[in-house]
Amino acid sequence: MDLSLTEQEDGEPDISQLTPIQEFYKDANILITGGTGFLGKLLIEKLLRSCNELSKIYLIVRSKNGKDMPSRLEDIFQDGVFDTLKRQYPKFKRKIVGIAGDCTLPNLGLSTENRKLLQDNVNIIFHAAATLRCEEKFKIAMATNVQATKDILQLAKDTPNLKSFVYVSNVYSNFTLDKIEEKVGKPVAPYGAFLELSKFPDKLLEKMTPILLDRYPNTHVFTKQLSEVVLNELGEGLPIGIFRSATIMSTYREPINGWINNEHGPAGVIAGIFLGLIRVFHCDKNLAADIVPADMVVNALISSCWEVGVEFQENERSQVKVYNYESTTENPLRWESVVEKIYENGKECPSVQAVWHPFVIQTKCFYYMKLMMFLLHTIPAYFVDVVSFCMGKDQRRTIATYK
């Protein structure tokens, strides 16, 4: 969806021809959590570039790796993904307000002054902060994904001029259901009980985690589903939307074609195959990959927030609105096709970092996968490291790559 402003002859945006979505964001003060992440950067960039008539964007940023909030805030805009925005609107940073906070701490780690600042000014909230590690410890996942959602929901309740609140979830949070509809599923137990359990000692929680997760494969999807339940049970009377996305990949065309800044999930697998590092892939090649371009996800997210706000104003709806953004029902992409595309690009545009031409065995048999990994990953890796050792170079680098 194109949200771009039309331009006058002098190159300035023509605000007399705003779309309904741009009208919604005009003069708005927007709070974004997770703005330092992959999706968060694209969301900030798109809002500033296509809804430039907004007033302010407040970003909750925590200190990390020895850097304080102002330093990390400045680092966000050093990324090349903001180059187009810098050319079109050189003074865009005037619309950015950094707020020191931490979604892993109680009440989002906000000071009394900053909390009041947000309550008095914010109209729209995008809650995208979360721990994405599938094997995250239960305590950390509950604090970051569930307690933080509960805390920011309380902030939303205390915000008198709130127009829309959208929580960024994923389509796999309710994968235990036979049919994933656009509604919140039932939890295995009340979320409050799990929040209390998360206060137990780490060693005890580590032993309890497999039992607590029940049918859920990891703490990430488990806590994302609980977060949805929190919003559904405590968000009555608020303009709330839950935006579930499938696996997010690089951008399709804007602001940069093919931009991605991480190697999480399928991105790492695709990069590994392209470079010739991954020779065995445990998957069913006939299944849909269910991956969606990041820029299209952001467009849908911005549009969903608008619809949540408009519908609430018109109907005073109290039910949480849920969106599933995925590709399998309309335009499925099979893993077999993904690998074929990797082969094609590997031949046309080979990487200088490639260690072998792209070739991978796709199998859904676990034992065959283990055998082929030993033959095609482990043995060659040891051979390369032995040769490297004999040449006086670093040892065990190749073995470490496969671990």
C-alpha cells in the first residue's frame, strides 16, 4: 500500500491531498517500543517519510552494552535504511523524542516525569518490543513479553487522548489451534499464574519450563500468546488491535530493495545456503515457507492501526481487533521454490564470501538429516580446520560455524 504524500512543484509535500490514513496520523504523537529493532526501524522510517505531518515519535530506548539512551538513539539513525528519509526530510530528527526506559523492568523502567510526559501527549501506541529468542529463559521471556505488555496497557489506560494501540504479535502464537482465526485463543492457564511462577528461582524454573510450556515448542510463542490474552482480558474499552505477522524477511522495495540487518530464522538459513555453508536442510520442501517482506508488513501495520482507531471512533467498539498477515492462503511460496531461487541467484550473482556453490539436501527425515550433516558438514569442517592448523591459521573456526 502506497502511503506517500503527493508533492507540489517546489518538491514540498502537498498536505492538501492527504489520504485518509495520513489524515489519521496528522499532528499525532506516537509512542513506539522496539524502535531499535529490525521492524521498529522500518516502522519509524515509513511513518516519518509517508506521514510526515505527524507531530512527534516517542521512542522508549534502554541503555545497553555500555551505551546510554541518547547514544543508542543516535545509533538508530546511522543505519543506511534512513538515507532516503534524510534526503527528503533532512530535519526529521526534530520529530524524534528519546525516552529512557526498559521493557524488562517493572513499569517499563520509566521515571515519573517521563511517564507523565507520555500520558499527556501520546495519541497512538505501537508495542513492538519483545525478546525474539526462541530458547529465551522463562523468567526473561515473561518479563519482556508479558509483564511489559501489561505495563504498557496500563499506560494506555492512563492516556486520555489515545486513538489507537497496536500490539505486534506473530501468527505462530496460536499454532496449537487447528484453525488460526482472527481472534484471541484461550490460554492453557490464567496469565497471572504464570507471572507469579516466573518469580521462582532460575534453577527451579529451568526444570519446570518444559511442563509449563505444555504443547508450545518454546518460550517465545508461549509468551506472545499470553500477551494477547492480557490485552484481550484487560483492554476493554480501549482501541486495541493485535497484528500478527508471519516470518518477516528483507524488504521488497522500500526504502531499500532487499534490506535486512539480521540473520534470524529463515534469513540465516537462506544466507547459509547461498554461501555454500549449509548443505543439509531439515524441512518438508512441499510446505509453504510463509515469509513476508518487511516493508509490506510495516505498511499493513500502519494501516491496521488506522483502522483500529477509525472503527473505535465510529462504533466505540470494545472488542480487540486481530489481524493475521501471512502469505500461505493467497500466494504460497514452497521451500522447494525458495531453494531454487537461491540456486538461480547463486549462479547469477555469486558472493565473494561463498565457500562452495549453493547446494542443499532438503529432507523431513530427522535421522537422514543427521547422517547427511555428519557427512557434508562435520567431516568437511574438521578437514578444513586441520588444513588451517597445518598452515598456522586459526583453529576450529569451521567447526564452530556449524555449532
